Amino acid sequence: MEFSFLLTKQCILLNFLLLVLMLPRCCSDKADYGSAQLNSSDKDDETGPDSKKLSQDYSYDPNFVAPNFGPVTAVCVDKLNNLHVMYRRSRIWDASTFDGQNRFVDIQQGPIKEDVIYTLDRETGAVLKAWGKNFFYLPHGLTVDENNNAFVTDVAMHQVFKFALNVSTEHPVLTLGEAFKPGQRNRFCKPTSVAVLADGTFFVADGYCNSRIVQYTKEGNYLRHWGESSISGEAVHPAPEGKFFIPHALTLIQEANKVPLLCVADRENGRVQCFNANTQTFVTQFHNPIIGARIFSVAYAKNKLFVVNGPEYTNNDVSGYVIDVDTAKVTSKFDIDDAKGGLANPHDLSVTPDAMEIFVAELDPQRLVKFVYTNGTNKVIRKNIASILQRDENGITIQHDATLILVTAMVFSFCIMAAGIVVLNMKRRRSRGCFQESRKSHGWERPKSKRGQQFKLSNILNRKEGFLELDQEASDDEHTSSSSGKLLGKKSESPLLSEELA
């Protein structure tokens, strides 16, 4: 019985160590998002920023081919993993689109006659649903909340619309702002984006002219606003906190036992500012010369911020980047191989809740691009066992702590199985008269054997009695071949810094 005691003791110690590792992650109630403001990366002072040294944990997926209906202005993956994308069709935003008072010039041409919002298959890009014809003039931002409400901003109309997709896609249930009349107070001036809290309260980024964030109740009643314009594009010297130079995109960080954060892509200041969503006070910002002086969009998933920058007159790569929220460090980047066109003018991005897939909307070239988490293998993972285990029937994921719990359960199960095998073997030996029972003995009493022979658990596991041999050729892995695909357009030879990139 000595071996049984030692085996049980080792199993208990192993499970205890796993629980100790797991408790700090599972039981912490601290609202710790990392307070460091990142203004430079490691060793940048000596060698300068170099994004080529970053790992590329996400790879371009050539099997996803979205339809080309003109400039892709927005993309949104909702909480149920539905993919929504918005196009501008034939509308182009250039220097002649607005007059000196930010008024849309071509009202007489009427709204866009075709559908502009599409629900696509996340795997293939096939169209599943379309709506929005004869309504929008120059759509900009799209957000679909957890109650299946779609919020759309239109910079030409200076308005924000809320559509209850379960009710109607033709008539909004809420309209904010006054059509084609820019302003403040109850008006907007080229609003860009919307973010919605779980209770229905929402924020509007307003936008190109007013440089502020406005908060509303679920019913659309004004609550408060904050922010003002700043003129600062220097990547290594961020502008003052709470000031914006085009708040271009919004995302929310909502985690259990943590203060909800509203994070703003402060486009021309090249940073992401995060505020307490309850009090609107500044909390932290993320800023790095590797990314550059312009950040067009931001999304959040699994304790990471995902951003895309834009073209500028520097050597910074136009790419997507991943930022660790706790450490504020840029951990990896994602881009298309240069031979396939590369990212050129990304305008928006969205990430699945499990952080396994990224979708990037580009204005020129006009395309929607998909990236898949590959852990740097550069090979598209079609079916990832870990992501399947983490996904419930509603498509909402559970915490990564489940992996540690699973390992603990497996170890515990192995200990029980080993103990059962030991007991079974003891009974068999008693029946054959080979086991000498002693109340004082706590070790294994072996029958007559060769001198020096030690007990081995593998000897018991390999016994043919009562066990079937495992099929070593069986595998749970599914291998799928990925065909090559072509992208539309190619990377711009010179960066476009006009309002077309709005």
C-alpha cells in the first residue's frame, strides 16, 4: 500500500498547485486595466520603432471573399457572431462633398438607391441579408448591440439612427440630430461611431467637427457630453487627456468585476483614450510610435485592443496591431502579404468575441478582409478545438480560465483511474493468493519475483485482462485544404490624407 499512498499524495499535491495558480485569476475583483501609458516600446530609444519585429499571430484568410459594393466604411461582429458590413456604394467623400460650414453639398442627388448594409457568412463572405436602400446619403459607422439593434451614423445627414432589426429595417425606432444641419446642442456635426452598454445606454462620437463624446439613455434622452478639440499629431507627445482630434471609433471593455471602460480611437492624435463609462473620467491611454500618428479604429476582445492605423508621410507600416490591455504593450500585428496588396486604407475593424477572427473594412481598395488566429503559424486554422470548447450555444465565449479548470479535472480523473486500477489489481492478486494482507503494511507486497524488480504502473496498464488496446491511428484533428484567393486592388503608392479617408 506504500505505492498507493505515494501516488495519492502526488496527485493531491499536483491538484493543489493547479488550484493555487487558478485562484488569483478566478477570484480577483480588482478593476485593474493597467495604468501605464505606453509612449514607446522596449528599446525604441536605442533602435527606433520597428513593427517588423512583432509576431504575426493572425493570418489573412483567402477563403473569405466578400462582395464588392463600393467603399467599405464599417464592419461589426455582434455578440452572437453575426457579421454585418456597410458600404457606401458609389458615394465618394472628397474635398467637394461639404462646404465651408460642413453642410453636405449634393442633397439633390437623393439617398443611395441600393442596399448599403449586409449580413454576411463569416466563413465564406456570402450574402445572407441586405437592407438600407433609399435612406442613407453618406453612412459612416455601424454598431449592432446585444439586443439586435443597429445604430448607424451618417456624416452627410449629421444624424444617428437606431433600427430594431427584429421589427423593421425600413424605419428607425430612434433618430437623433437634425437632417443636413450640422451644429451642437441637439445636433451633431459628422458623427462617426456608437457604442452601447449592456443596459442600453449609448455613446456617440461626434466626430469631425465637435470632437466630443455624447451619452444618451436607452430611450435617446441626452445625459451628458465631454471632450473638446485638440491639435496634436505628434506620436511621442500625446495631446492632453480628454481632448480629441477626430474621435473616429468607439469600443467598450465590459468585464465582470471591473469598471466598464469606453475607449476612443483618437484618430489624428494616434492614440486610444479610455474613460470610466460610469463617471466619464479619464483612466488610461494607449499610444506607441510603432503604430504611428493615426489610429482609425479600435475593437476589444479577450483583454486585448485591436487597432488599425492609416497612411501618413512616415515609414510606419499600414497594418493592424494588437495591444495587451494590462501591460499596454503592442504584442503583435496583422497584415496581408505585400504580394497580395497589403492593407492600404483601413477604415474600421471588428473582432469576434473569442478573438479568433478579425475583419477589416477598407475604403480604397474597396474590400473587406478577414484574418484568423493562427498563433504565428501562417496557416489558417479552420476548426480550433480550444475555440470550440470555449463557445456555448449562443456563440458567447467563456473565460480562458476554463482551460486551467479542464487540466485540473483531467489530472484528478487520472488519479481516480490509477487508484481504481490499483484496487482492481489488489483484488485479483488476493483471489490468486499472491497478495499478503497485513494490517500494519501500507506498501505493495509483491509475490516472488526476480531480485531488484521494481513496481511499474505501466505493467498494470499493459495487462491484457479487462482492457482493449487503443487505436494509435485514430485522430480528432480535421485537416482542410485552403485554396488561394486574390484580393481586389493593391497598396497605394502614395498615402491619401484627404477627407476621403474619413
